[in-house]
Amino acid sequence: MSALKKRIVNDIGRVSIKTVILQFICPDKPGLVSDLANWIASKNGNIRHADHHTDADANLFLSRIEWDLEGFMLDKNEINSEVMLLEKRLKGKAVLSFSDDIPNVAIFVSKQSHCLVDLLWRVKAGELCMNVPLVISNHSDLEDLCSSFQIPFQLLKVDKNNKANTESKILDLLNEYNIDLGVLAKYMQILSGSFLEKFPNLINIHHSFLPAFKGAQPYHQAWERGVKLIGATAHYVTSDLDAGPIIEQTISNVSHRDEVSDLIRKGRDLERVALARALRLHLRRQVIVYRGRTAVFT
């Protein structure tokens, strides 16, 4: 185990109370909040957080409930079995998580370092509950940086002639390192639909306030339009470019005095914050994806 991983586990273990997290979606009807709460209480569960939302247009009920694992009458396997029965009874879909299950996250980068540095610093400080066993890049620029954090760096160059082969190698690495989630931290490559079918668990940071200015050079596009606000958007990755469900967005004021370089400078700060916030929300299981959008329980 690397020094970084030891620090993460120690920091998390020192401050965390082990909890069970249930994210649930089902058709809406009266009494669902009481039903779920009573089910947890009947097993001696101490609820710490409970958040609910009703989408009237789709007649859907969304819920996130978190309760203490200690003192609960069921072990992890038994909880999973009971939740499956709950899904069947309420005709819903559940995602069950445990706060002490720390995911392995691969970070994808190209040449820009600001998001990578920020994420690695937050992991080292214990702000993000994840292990980073792997950084993947199509350029060698950030290899020394990863070495300073004692994290393996994999260089896989991409061009139009070897894209499929490179993506196959990336998938092999994700499998080898037991990666649960990928983060595109300024990875300036578009992943194919075939890749996303095999590994859909990805979060991207895009340097604009989506849905405005998709694609390349959004700050140049924003400057041309003379906007007074710029933004950054962290979203889940789908096969539709820069159109995945949005998790977090941040903004900053700009003026007619700002040049493109000023927008880029301000944008880097926005990108760091938006990506870190989105990743933290995801890791804390505070995001539910449905109908091509997200419900974020903060």
C-alpha cells in the first residue's frame, strides 16, 4: 500500500462513522417516506440523513436515506437481500452503498495540471474519500507530478490510427487496477461510444456553463460573444458530447476588459472547484441520475 493510500484510509477512519446509504427511485404514492423510515427503524437503524423529492411530471419518488451501520440488525449481505425485496415490493430501483467502501478512481489527463493537482491534494488531505491507484494520460507532461504523489502514471498516446487499440489498453488497465470510477480532469480526448458501453462510470469537467459553448475552445467562443459570465460544468459522460447529466456548475463575472487569456485564467479556478465539488457529491452518494438529469441532495 502506498503512503498516499495509507494516509487516505487513516484520515477517513479517524473521522468517519460507518453508514449505510440507500438511493431509491420508484413510482410515487402516499406513505413512501413513512414506509422507508419504518423499514429502517424496524431493524434498529438510526437515520442520520433523509432527503426526498417528487417529480410530479414523471410521477416518480426519489429518496436518499443514510443510517448508522453500527447497531443495525442486518449485516451487509442481509441488507442487500432486503433491499432487493424492497425494490420488488415498491416496483422501484435502488442503489445501496456503504460509507466505508472506498472506491478506486482513475484520473485521465493530458497536459494541463490544475485539476489533477487540486484533486490529488484534496485526496491527500482527506477531503475526497477515494483511492487514486492510476493516472492515465496521452502526454508525458504530468508524469513527474504523479511521481511526486507516488501514483502510477500510464502514458497511452492517441491518434486517429490507434484510437481503438489505445482504448482497449485503457480498459485493460481499468480492469487491472479494479477501477470503479474515471475522472476526466482535462483529458482532451473524446472517448468512443464503444468504450463508454464497457466503462460508463466517468465524470468530466467542461470549461463552460453548459449547455452553452460545447466542444472546443469554449472560452474563445464566450469572448467572441461578449458574455458577462463564464462557467465550468462537471457532468457524467455519455456518448453525446458534453451533454451528460450535470452534477455541479460554477460561475465567475467577466467584463469587456477581459481578454481570452483572462477568461482562461478565471476558468481554471472554476474548473477546479466544480470538479472537486461534483466528485465529492458523487463519492458521498448524494447524486441520483434519472430522466437524463440529476437530483443532487446536498
